[in-house]
Amino acid sequence: SRASQCAWETGDKVLICAVSETPVSPAVVENHSRTTQDLYEIDLTNGTKKLLFASSSRSPKIHISEIFTSSTGSHVVFINSNDQKLYSFKRP
């Protein structure tokens, strides 16, 4: 994942990152319309990771170009580079 595909939660103990569903070469990543990404929450205090959502279960397919969390950490907001729209969802 690139830095633009990760966001720190308030407190810098949790990182939220977009990860390609399957391993791909850097050339394929550049052509983002051919890739989809899942979104994971990584707890840096204990090393656990949790799937927040799977792109394969969504329409349109998601490829994140910019991501951030709300000031309270309750929402994740990102731009889907496949359709250039802004998305927001409430974290579980």
C-alpha cells in the first residue's frame, strides 16, 4: 500500500489501509481500474488486523486514492479512483 492509501486514527495507535485483494505488480497497480482493494484496520499496540470491508462485496469496485478518518475516528472517508467519487462509511 502507498501512504495515500493509509490513514491514522486519532491517537496514532490504529492504521487503516487499503490492500489489493490479490498480489499485483506495480505496473498493474498504476492501472487501478484492473485492481480492487479491501480496507483493513491494523492495531499497532497488539499487531492485530481486522477487515473493515471487502471490495468484492461492493459496487462499484473500490480502489482508494486518498483516505482519512473523521476527527472522532468513527468514519472512514476516501476517494475511489475507479469513479472519482467521495465515499464515507461508519466504522463498526
